[in-house]
Amino acid sequence: MSSSLNAAVQPTKENLVKLLEE
């Protein structure tokens, strides 16, 4: 996986974690 794609996906993953924690 390209690092640029990983950097683009990382904030989305953090948002998903926040939604799951609520």
C-alpha cells in the first residue's frame, strides 16, 4: 500500500474509532 494512501486513510480510521467509542 502506498504511503500517501495510508496517510489519507488514517484520519478516517480515527473517526471510525471515535464513532465506535461513543
